[in-house]
Amino acid sequence: MNLIEIKSMKELTIYFGKYLANAEFEKFRTEHFPNATKYNSQLQFIRCKDSKLELGFTNERMIRESDAEKLLRGGKPIFTNFFIYETSEKLFDSLPFGVTFKDSLEEIEQKAGKPKDRKNIKNPFFGNVTSLHYHTTDNVKIIFTFDNIQSKLTQIGVEQLQKEITES
């Protein structure tokens, strides 16, 4: 089955804060990601097998509860983030700020502007150093993950900045 292209990131971010079972969101997922995995309640994500795009969720109890020490039992998944990889770039007419996975770190900063925050993380498992560059726009945080050793953009994380449920 062919994947339906997503014109812009906004086509996906409009579902931020919606329940996994929301009828409109379910229809969108079925049309755009026909070969997706079932929702994984432990890892809180759905992976689109063809494009490798990952849809991430937050348990509604994490959003509603003020006591972080309480055990999370029950609660429905709320769509709050997604990850774009090089293999999923083909789904979008354009990526955030017009960035592409071929861009250097300098080109990303030229297109996206100076990041609100940046962190370098050494991954002991892979042995690489990754730069995370954080940008915000509206109620969306965009995180560019750049492998400093390979000089390559590895993923773009897009998440709801202020976690909230947008339906009743």
C-alpha cells in the first residue's frame, strides 16, 4: 500500500493532545500509516513500519496527576510527540524550518535560527557524541538530533511543548 504524503508538520501536530482512540486521529493514522504497529503501552509509541516514523504518547494520568510519585495504572494514551527519521522524510513535503537530513549543523542553524537550548550527550552504548538542538514554535518543541562524529542529522523530534489534553 502506498503511503500518503503529509503536506506539513501541522497535519500531524493538530492531533497533539488527542486520545489514541479519537476517531479523526484514527482515520488519519489509517490513511497515512497503513502498515503501523499496534500501540505499545509499555513504550508508549506506534511505529510506522514503512517509513519508520514513530508516534509517541503520554499517559493521560501523567498529564492530569500532580503527584509524580503515584503509580500510573490505567489512563488512556494521549498523542504528544513524533520522531522523523531519514527514512520518513519522504512522507513530508517539507520538514520543520525547511531542514533536510542532508543538512550540516551550520545549515540547520541557518534555516531554524539559533536554538533555544543545546546539549551534547555522549552515548556509552554507541560511543558517539550527539548534539541536541531545541527550537520552539507555537506550542511545539522541535529537537534536532545531530551525530557529531558522523556529522549527520539522525532524527527530528516534534513534541507538544505544554502537555495538555485537547479534547474532553
